[in-house]
Amino acid sequence: MRRGRDRAVPDRACRSAAPGADRFAAMRENDDVRDSHSYGEGLAVVTVTYSPGNTLDRFLETLPKATDRQLSVILADNGSTDGSPERAALRPGVELARMGANLGYGSAANRGIAELSDDIGWVVVANPDVEWSAGSLDELLAATERWPRGGAFGPLIREPDGSVYPSARSLPSLGRGAGHALLGGIWPDNPFSRAYRQSTDSSAERTAGWLSGSCLLLRRAALDSVTGFDPRYFMYFEDVDLGDRLGRAGWLNVYVPDSEVTHIGGHATARSSGWMLHEHHRSAYRYLADRNVGPTRAPLRVALRAALGARARFVARNSDR
């Protein structure tokens, strides 16, 4: 459901094992974990790289104007071959953390965050193809004072042409998701897509079901309370899943349109559109299947897998024409 990002093409041998089946019940039982660890007020940025090219230079060149606060940058590298992360690591305050394998977005982000010291209480997870506007991080940090139960804060995201990307959305339900999937390509302004994207409300600060993982300010204690990104999502839906789990744990996902960034588009994923399509539908199934468990829902899961597979084949055929 999210646009392509700079990340690696899947290597099945490197995927992490699935966590326990009843993750949501475990989070409810351990709800006090959110207050069990004390972090400082420091700020750090983690970006997952996979041969990002010159986009990483723009990311780092525009970052200083985003905040007046001192910050550090971790490059969680999934196996770049273009040398750009190594060049970037020569900059002051930038550290290269090699993943040693093709881990996918969420797992690499988790490992990058694990590199941070306890004085870092606020973590920005962002794509390396983001360009920062003046004061954009300071605006997100200011919003944390207004929303003390905020766990994730997301800016207004602009496309390269200046248009606004609908980055703060409702959680996908079966009905809304099916309508959006079936009609979105031929009738972009259909009621299902409008409800899912919440695209009529891009100017007001508000809560959302989930926020685009292209750029997120995360309260580290909140991230701990849900054990970070789910490593089973190699690419796509890891931000949807995170937003849902934060909400279930009692945190808020807050959209802050006074903060603006520009997402200039995935560099690495542009070279692997076939894998992107496959992973998008695979992750969509995982998200919905996780929320429709048990033997009575087995027929529904079978139908979901078949429908998403058919849609992936249909989109692939049309995109090749």
C-alpha cells in the first residue's frame, strides 16, 4: 500500500522467522513494558540503504535545516554495491551499520535503532530518498508536546511535482481494502479509496490509523512496547502493521502537516518492479491473514490468497503492455 522505497530485492534465505502466533494478546499482557525503560530526549535518524545513489546525498545535505537540535545518523545498509553509503559515512555524525545480509526494510530499521544509546528517546526512520524542508523535524518534535500519547508522528509528504501524497490513512478493513484494490486503478476517486486514503483531510493535524513509513518520528518507548517493526514484512505493509500495533498498545499515530518533506521516489526499487509487485501482494495477505486467524476464518484466508494472487497477475500483465 505504500510506494516503492530504496530497499533490497528479497532474498528468501535471509528472511527472519515469524514471531509467535498470538502477538496481539502478548502485547496486551505486557502493556507495562512501555514504561519499563527510560530514554533520554536525544534525537537520531535511521535510514535503510540499498544502493541509493545520489538520493542519499540530498537526504544528508537537506537534513541539517530540518532541526536545530544535534542529531546522529545511522545508515542501516542492506548490501549496497554503488559505494554511496561508504561515501556518506565520511560525513561527520554519520555512521554506517552493515547488515551483513539482505534483511528487508523493517529488520534493518530495527537493527539500526538497536545501535543507538539510551540517551536517544526519539528516532526518525526515513527513506534515503527524502528531502527535508526547513524545520520539518522541529515541527514533528513540537507536536510530541501536544500529543503525549503519540507513538508515531508523520509529516505531510509531497511528490516531486509538489502534489500531496496521502500519507496518513485509515487501517485497511476487508471491505474497504477490497473496494480500493478493485476500483483504485480504474476509478481513483471511488468511495473506498477516499475512505482508505483519508485524502480529503490533508491539512489538519489529526490522528490516523497508520502513517507512511517513508518518514516517521517514533517515540522509542512506544516502539519498544510493540517490539519494533515486524521482521516478517520484507517490504510494504510494515508501516501499516506498525501503526495498527501501536494503536492496539494504546499509542496514537499523529499526522503533522505543518512538517513537510518531499519523497523523490525509490532508486533501488525502480530496478526491481516485478519483485515489488510480488512483495506488495504477499505483504497484503500477511497483514489481513494475521487479523483473521483461527479455523473458522480459514476459508476467508484461502479466498484472500487466491484473490490477491489473481490481482497481482492482472496488474503484472497490464504493466507489461
